[in-house]
Amino acid sequence: MAREIGCYILTHRYSGYFYIGSSQHLSKRLSNHQYDLTKGLHCNRKLQAAFTGWSDLKVEINYTDTIEQAR
């Protein structure tokens, strides 16, 4: 079973805009971010605008044992 708890940073490589989050279900949450960005629906407007213009996104993940550690 893969580790699914942790925090993450989504960074738009070209502009440097980033989004930091945490989840107990990382693979599902990261898939949701990718879907939202692709469809133009992401909650972070600056990241969405940057992604729409140049879709080069870097994903960094830090796995933790608990959601409290991730936050």
C-alpha cells in the first residue's frame, strides 16, 4: 500500500507561482489539481492563469505519517 498522507507544493516553473497543500489521499488530491488546472477551474487564480499560458508544473511531495505532521 502506497503512502498517501503528506504535504505538497505545485510550482509553475516559468512564473514561479506556487500552491501548497496537504492531504490524507495525495494521489487523488493531485489528480484533482491536474484536472482543475486543465479545465481552467483551479482555486488559485494566479497559478491557473500561469498554467493556462504555459503548462509546465513541478510537483514536490513530502510524505508524513499523520495529517497533523503534513499541515
